[in-house]
Amino acid sequence: MDQEITPPGIENVISMRGISKRFPGVIANDQVDFDLRRGEVHALLGENGAGKSTLMNVLAGLYRAEGGTITVHGKVANFNSPKESIDAGIGMVHQHFMLVPSQSVTENILLGLEEPRFRMKLSEFDKKIETIAEQFGLHVDPEAKIWQLSVGEQQRVEILKMLYRGADVLIMDEPTAVLAPSEIEELFNTLRSMTDQGKSIVFISHKLHEVMEISDRVTVLQKGRVTSSGINTSDVTRADLAHLMVGREVVFRVQKNEVQAGDLVLSVENLKAMNDKGLQSLNGVSLNVRQGEIVGLAGVAGNGQNELAETLVGLREAIEGKITVNEKEVTNKPVKLGIRHGISLIPADRTQVGTAPNLSVTDNVIMKNYDQKPIGQGWMVNSSEAGKYASELKEAYDIIVPTIDTSVRLLSGGNLQKVILAREISSEPKLMIAVQPTRGLDVGAIEGVQKLLLSQRESGAAILLISEELEELLSLSDRIYVIYEGEIMGEIADGDIEKIGQMMTGTRLEQIGKEGVGSNG
Amino acid sequence: MAEINNTKSASSWKFPFRIKIENRVDNPPKWLSPTLSVGAIIIALLIGAIVIWMGGGNPWAAYSHIAKYSLGSVGVLSDTLVKAIPLMLVGLACSIAFRMKLWNIGAEGQFFLGAFGASLVVLLPILPEDAPKWLFIITMAFFGMLFGALWGFIPGLLKARYNVNEIISTLMMNYIAIEWNNYFIYAVWSERGFQMSRMFQRNAWLPRLSDLSTRWPFFSGLTTHFGLVFAVLAAIILWLILSKSKWGYEIRLIGDNPKAAEYAGISIKKNIVLVMMVSGALAGLAGMSEIGGVVHRLQGAISPGYGYTGIIIAWLAKLNPLAVILASILFGALILAGREVQPAGIPTLIQGMIMVTLIASDFFYRNRVTIIRRVED
């Protein structure tokens, strides 16, 4: 929004002005300003892909911005490498740790440094590291090997690594994503003790309650632009932040016809599942979807949406609960059985999950019915039938591609999504689970995808639409559930955006109105 | 890559042309892949020529000698084919595994186990000594494939169950296989203290072309044996599987994106085990055809590294089973006639060179390289 004026007496350690960074096809940062004061925790908030990490990677010397200036302690800096950034006192702790498992804590911290030169007198350095660790409350045994440490302890090593290198600005990229709740508390204590001693911290996150708890100020990014710059955390509510983060102008409205909801298709009862890190990410989800209905699932990224979608189709194991599709129980059944029962998934990740990049359009559209007649015949795949099918889909869904033999890695995002939609819709699914079906697409492509979903609804499919785009959910859904930390906070049928915003930040529907903006979930 | 050109052009004088490298944004033309393979062979031969020349030899004479004594007459062509048979089968074994990005480096061990399995039929014995020839061929082929498949099954299962790296496990199992065979040829089936089993009786030999010389004298002295039929049949069947069958589609899908395959409901674990077993069975069949068609006994030195050469052949053929036949004949010629040029050294060097140039040529498949005139700034 507007340039923020630094009050007198407060020192800006870092000030970034007009930072722009583009990647092929996307503008990750568009004229972004960012200030960091001495001794503060400054949260950088935004959805996945909003450009938070990109901005900080520029600051850490990993990327070079195309435009803009960075000033560190009043001096213009131009980082060509992470080393230069570290020398200027800026250290970044990445989401994925960069540690050598078979080496000790001290060895990892010393890795890449000039000292010790030849003779490794590790015990000396063990003591040095212990002193720093004590100073900031980072308890970790310097002699322990990395593989023996918990994830929380490994994170402490990463922080120590930066402190040892003399960093006074610490960038934490989604540090809580890998931690258990008790470890998060400990991390926050450490962060506080660091700011007390004059360090400054950038806290990248898309979890609102953490931002509220730990940060002094917040900068919110949305699609590479700053929507709110350096506001005091104490001046805003979680609902405000949610709005700044996801609220965006309506670009268009799609035509939605009345459809009478029919029989119950999907019913989920008390579903529990783990995420890839072995932490429980679905804590008893219950919901249902009827025929001819689009049911939205709103929520900030990383609250269990992907895990839910995967568990529903059988890609992830449910540890408790029951999934019923058309009165048949499908909990923990093979994926193929789900496909035969008419369950279709449009995965969030088009390239990693949805398609095989080096295979042709034909091979990609027959992924779910290659073993069904007429394409699968006996032990063979009938290639002329497959080609015919692919040509029909190319025509019907207007997939722009030279030939159906072209590898799909050469397709644009929108066309790739059309390939997936064509495949999933043409299987005439009874239940369609669409995860972020319009993410990263341009306006025209978004409209096309939304129309296809609506026409599916009219032809009687049950659709569960999982999205982080509130506008999209509001314009397409008949009802909206809100998920927060793996639990359904409530269900909204009238599209009350205020209530959705509050539920997205962890307030249960029952609590809204009773006690205002809720406490931590 | 373009960035390097932009940022590091500090010097004042610039070469008037520069090489522009871009990722291909379209499908490369169909002719490109075979052209690159042939190009890779030619460049490898040129490098070999330089080495021969530096060593004081005459490259032209050496190469024409190789060509003459491997392809120059029916007799030597037949010998080349004999060398090519195990290479074909082993090349096919690698091709199917590599299609799924399963790096089976263990064809060598599976080859030895296949030879062992086939020998069991004669030496245990499983069949009576005077059983008919056709029964011997079928049973030996079956046991060769069974034992090869077993040697593929173990690393396959380890990979599927415990995610054990198949490169390491298959490679290690090669040594076990060789020592396993050694135990039997030194201790159990040793013939009068020599490190080899007794010669198999005649009806356990694969028929040779020369066996037909009584009827067609043209075939007399030709050593090409029935294993060629196995190899060509296997290539055709594998080609059908990989390019036409549902299973081949699954293998391709898993090879390209295992997550997408899982999402399409295809079991990756099951296919890892199955593909490793088929791969092992093919290598085992190679071992069987080598002892049934060439050496006619179980002994130590039955493979000059066929299992490893199979890896190069699979790559040279771009994992296409039919192209494996051609690539194997080329390598058969190199092995056969190369030995006349030099017992070791140059022929192995050329094989290795082909591998290196092949891998390098992949760069041109992925990138479009153009030379453009540098525009004045």
C-alpha cells in the first residue's frame, strides 16, 4: 500500500525498496517494499506462492532481483551469493535443513568456514558453540550427531549455524511447518530471547495464529504484491489478516444455475490421517456432499486439505474414521477401486502428481481408463482407440497442442489443467474432488475450469472443491466447510465471508458471536 | 545458461559468433534420436582412432580388420552373432528395467545364476541323461530363467519393501552369484580337479546351424546356435509388451512419474518386483544360452562382462527392444574382432567411449544448440 514512515529513534536494519523478481510465466515479486527494525520479529504473511520465500531468497543472496534496492544498516547492498549476505549479517534458516546427518553438531556448524584451518580441535569449538547456545536458550549437545537429533533440535542447529557466523538478522522460512506444538513454543521462546538481545527476525508463515503470537509487525503479500506493509500486529485482528491475505477483487462471476441437490454421495465421518512428516494432520474430519452439489472446503494452505483429498481417494492411509461413497465404504481401499467407483481427483500438483511430463497427451488422458474397454482390450492397449479418444478430448476441451503425440511437459499450465480435467470429467465421475483447480491459471483459463465444474454439477456429479481462493469458493459452492488444523470449524450456506474468515483462523462456528474473535484453536 | 553469456562478458574483444543453448520447447524430431546414437558411435570410433594413432598404430587398418573379421564373411558373421546372442538378451534385460527407471546393474549376476540353473538340469540331474533334446532345451531355458528371475526378485523385493537402493544391491549380488558358481565348479561338480564341470552330453546342447550341414552343406562350420531364436523372440515379445500392452503402459507411466502412476491406481511395489524378475529372467536366459550353445559346461569364465555391456547396449538402443538386436550385433563384432586387434585395451576403450558419447549426446536431445552471430552491443 503506502510507504511506511519509520518513527524517529527506531533503526531500520534492513530496508528493501521496489524489489521485483520474475520467473518464467510468473511475477513472484512486484515492486515489493520491506523494512526490518532492530530487535523485532517481523512476520511475512501470505498464501503459498504469494512470493514470501522469493523475497527472502533475494535478501539471502540466493536470487538476484531484477529491480529494486536493498539497504543494510543504511548501506546499499548487492548480494551475489549467500556468502555475501551472511557476511553482511543476514542468515536464512530454510524449510529443508541443510545438515550432514553423520556429522556432529559442531562439525556441521563449522562446515565451510575458514576456522579451524587444518587441525580440528573440535572440543575448543564445542565450548564456543555451547556459549552461544546458552546465550539464546538453544539447548543442543554440540557433540551429538545430527541423525540422533529431533527435527526441533536440528532446527536449533541451523539457527546456531547462522548465529555462529555472526548473523544479526535471521530469516526463518516457515519454521513451524515441521515442528510439534511443544517444539513451536520452545522456538518462540528462543526467538524472543534473540530479539531481546538485539537480533532481528523475519518470520515467514501462512499460519495466522502464530503470526499473531510471535510477531511485532506484519507485512502481507498477495500474488507478489504487498497488501499491507509493516502494520503493528497489536493493531489488527486475525480476521483482518485473513482478509488481507486472501481477499481479492472479483474478476468475473460465472453463471450458476439452480440445481436440486440429490442423494448423498460422499460421507466422511471422523476421519483421521497423518501427513508426510508423521504428524497427525486430519483430526476427525466429518463432512458430506450430495449429488448436484458443489461443496467448498475453505482454509488457509496446510491445514490438512491435501491430506484429506489424498485420503478420500485412497492415496493416503486413514488411521481412523470412515469414508462412504454411494453407500459403499471405501476407507483405505486401493486407488483403483475408488476410480471404478467413480471417484475422481483433480490433484493440486499438476506436474508432480496429475500428469507424466514426458509422455504424450494420449498417454496422459488414458491414465485412468487404459485398462477399460474400448481402450484396454485383453492384455493390450488399443492405440488407435486411445488416439481417437485423445483427439475427441482435444477437440471437446479445446486443448491447444500441436498433436496428441506431444509430450505434456511442453504444455502451458492452462492446457495441462485442461488435459487433467478432460481426463477426469470424461470418466463421468460420481464424486469429483478438485484441489486448487484454478491455481496459477490466467483469467480466461480460470473461467473455463469453473464452467466445467459447474456443468459437472448440473449433470449430477457431487463435487468437493478444495480451494484457498475464497472468491472462487463463494461463487461456485452451494455450501462451504471451513477447515483449520485438520478439523472442520463449521459449515456456511449463505456465503458469510466474515464468518468464513473467522473460522479460517481457528474459531468454531458455535463460538462466533459468543466471544468475538476466538482464542487459539 | 544464457545468463553466463550475459553477465560474464567483461572482456573487450568478443568472438564474433556465440553458441546459444536453449531448452527444447517442442518435441524433437523423430530422426534425431537414432541420428544421435549413430553420431555417438562415430565420434567414439574417431576418438579410438586417435588413441590407436598415438600408440603408433594405423587406425584405418585396425578398423577395417575389425570389420572384415566380424562381418566380412558368413563364417565370421556367424561368430559375431554367437557373441551377440547373450548381449541381446542381457540388453533386453536392462532395457525393461531401465524403462521403469530401475537401475538393474545385476544382469551379470543374473546371467551367472541363469547358467547355474540350466546346469542343474544336466548336473543334478533334473532330467535323465538320455532325455530328448527338445525337453532339455525347454527345461534348461525354464530353469535358467527361473534362477535369473530369483536373482532379480531379491533386490526387487528389497527395493519395494525397504526401499533398498537397487544399484547397490544388484551390483553386490553379482559377486555373490559369481562366488556361488565358483563353489559348485571348484567343489561339487569339479571335473578331475579342474575349475569346471564335466562336458554336457550332446542332447543337452542347443542345436547349431552346422548341425544342419548334412542336409544343407552351406551351413557347415557355422556356430550360430538356437539361442538366437530365443533372443529374437524375446526382443519381439518385449517390444510388444513395452509398446502395445497395458503392462508396458504401466511401466512407462511409473518410469516417467511414479506419483502419477500411484494416483492412477497402479501398484508401484508390485511392478518393481515383477520388472526385476522379468529383467532377471532375460539375463538368466542369456546365461543358459551361453552354456547350452557355446561352452557346454559350467565354468568360471563364461562372461567377459556381458551383464555390464548390456547396460551400454540398452542405452545405445534407447531402450527399444528391436534396436537392441542391432546394437548387440555391433558390440558382438567389437568383442569378437576387437580381440584380434588387441586382447584388451582398444576394444574395451571403444565400448566405454560409446557409453560416454551416448550420454553426452543426450544433451543435444534436450537442448537446441545454435551458433549465432554476435550482435554488436
